[in-house]
Amino acid sequence: MTATLPTPPPSPPRPARRPGWFGALLVRLHFYAGILVGPFILVAALSGALYAIAPTIEQAVYARQLHAPATDTQLTLGEQVDLAEAHVGDAARLSAVRPAPEPGDTTRVMFAQDGLGASESRAVFIDPGTGEIRGDETVYGTSGSLPLRTAISTFHRNLGLGEPGRLYSELAASWLGIVVVAGVILWVIRIRRARTKKDFVRPSRVLTGYRRAFSWHTSVGIWVALGAVFLSATGITWSTYGGQNVTDLRAALDWGTPAVSTSLGGGGAAGDEHAGHGAASAALSVDPRTFDDVLAAAQRVNIDTGLVQITPPPAPDQAWKVQEIDRGFPGHLDAVAIDGATLQPVDRVDFADFSLPAKLASWGVSIHMGTMFGLANQIVMLLLAVGIAGMVVLGYVMWVKRRPTKTARFGMPPRRGVLDGAPWWGVTAVVVGGVLIGLALPLVGWTLAAFVVVDVAIDAMQRRRAAAA
């Protein structure tokens, strides 16, 4: 008789694999930044969508000021300046002239005037064929934006609150890049494990509830990720703290944007691709006919585009400045300083001689502003901004739909203590990385510390409730 061997007891089920500590850390970072900084990113995205198409809106709203019937005859710049000065009288002081760039455009004669804000000038728009005054408006900065576009830009930049309001845009620009990079890494981790990978590159039509929102969030997010990082990086250059650090770094590495020197002693100086955003300054009293002579002299040196600004000298020891202001690709930003007495060049700066970092900075700002590739650039920026706004909204939809679950009573990611199981080098890398980011982007450092405090406080509250239950 054969003995029956006892059946071995069933082996215990294998414990579920604990997710990697790095992925869990990114989930928490992505969650907190998305929830707490999301409103700032949403406002920046929505205002940025309008800002993207503002140049086209401006052309339609201010068509009379910007355009005039094309004619075969044209007044000299001197004659147009005389007409503009007669129009403003003694209330304003001549500061610059922008000749009509193309037939059918108007000439801008700009003035400094008491009561104008920083970077603002009073511009008189003149029909170069007939001398008709087509408009009298306040314009802003190098872009020469008119009031409506300026209002859109100001709201996008600081909510109309001045310097304090710039903290909002710095928070949005700084955290946008971090949230997107964290999201992309999570996308890579999850698509490698997912059975249905197509739901990560295009929104699912069959899923419902949280999973449907998640599919939209991840699939739309991966398509806008590169553009969002670009907007974050270029937006930081305008910020208060992070922007100053970028400026200091570029100066230390000699990556600054060259600026033409108007000193009659010669010698160039480092400039800034945001140059021209300072207040307009009045020039010396000059003969209006000199504008034509100076422009002709500059065109013999390096000025070969119609979109230019001629600035008379603000002091006797300064030269005239003729600057190309066409930010289309590849960029017409040459400049030359002309001695008004001899009409000889004093200094010149050619965009072709810019360092590569300076060119990239200039191109980045132009694309961000929607001016580099015209309407196509504006449409892409509009779609990108709408996509980013949609990402924020979808993030909140996911949060709301997840809140009733037992594992996330407060809508929080269920995993805590993610660094408890991290190797020593992982903890060190996280700490060092956080410190470096905080030094470069101070607002990120401060808000990141706030996130940690919130996380610890919620964790302590939940532990206390669990112990009392």
C-alpha cells in the first residue's frame, strides 16, 4: 500500500510590490504643486492665451493709428517731426522716432511727458504721405504696444498690482516647469507598466470618472510638456528673484546681450533682450531734419530693415542711436551710434555677432511674446496656453473625483514617508537638489518648505485620528 504524502500548506500570498520611493516622491511633489500653485498657473495660462494673440488684436483695434493709405509721395522725417511737435505743443519733449516700416503704415513720433508711467511714451501717429495725424496714444516699451495690448500684458505679468503682483507670475513660471518635468517622469514610469498604453497618448473615450480625467490629463500633458517647459524657462527671465539670478549668471559667463554705446568716446556695453522697458527720456533740442541724415548714415553701416527706432542724444556728449526692432526670425536687431555733427558711426552692434546664448535668449523672448513667426507663432502659443489651463482644470477634477475614496480621504496621495525607504544617496540627492533649486528660484524654495509643513501637519492629524479610533 502506497503511503499518501501530506499536502503541503499553501504558500502565503506574495506581498504587493511597493512602488519605488522616487516615483512616490514625484507623485507627492506633482500633487502639492498642482493643487496649491495651480490657481497661479491657471491665471497665467488664461491671461497668456489672450496675450499670445494680442498683437493681432491690436492690429484690428488700432487700424487707424497703425495704417494709412499708401501713396507715391512721402514727407521727410523732419517734416513729420515738425507736425508732431506742433500737435503736442510744449506739453511733451521729443524722445524717439519710428519711421513707417512699410507703405501703408504710419510713422510714430514719440515724446516723454510728465504723468506717464515707467516704460511709457506718448506716440503721435502720422500719415507719411499727407501728414495727417492718425492718432495720439500712450505706447509701452520696445514692443511699442498700444493701451489694450499693454493692459493684457500687464495683467499677465503682475495682475495689474505692480511689483508685488510679479510674485504671482514668478510662482507660476517657476513651478510650471517643475510640475511638468515631474509629470513627464511619472508618465514614463506609468506607460511602461500600463497594459493599455494608447490611453497615455490620446484621451480615452471608454473610461469614466477619475480614470477618464486621468487619461485626458496624461495624454494632453505629454503633448504640451515641451512647450510648457519653454514658457516656464522664458517666463522666469522676467521674474523678480529668479530673473535676477538668471541675469547675474549670464553676466558672470559673459552671455549678456551686447548694447551699442552712444558715448562719443566709443566702446560697447552689455545689454538685455528686455531692453527698452525703461522710462522714455527726453532728447536734446535737435534739428528735425537731422533724423533723415542720421537714418541715411545708419543705412550705410548696418541698418537694412524698415522697422527701426531713431533716438536723438539725451546729452551733448552722446551720439544718436539707430536700432533695428524687428524681432522676426532670425532677428533684425542691429544697432549703430551716429555722431550727429559728423554723421560718422561711433559704435555698432550686429546681431550676427551675438553669442549663441544671447541669440537664444532673444529668440526665446520673441517666441514667448508671439512676435517671431507672426500669426503662426501666436496660434501655437494660444493653443499651448489653453492646453496648460486645461491641464490644471483636469488636475482639480481628478482631485475632486478621488476625494471620497478610503485611501485618500482628503484627496491626498496615499503614500507617505516616501524617503523612509530611500537609499542614503537618494535622500542626499533630494536635499541637495531642493537647496540648489531654492537658491536659483527662491519662491520655489519657500513654497516647497510650505508644502513640507502642510504634508507633515496633515500626516500628524491623520495619525492622531487613527490612534483615537
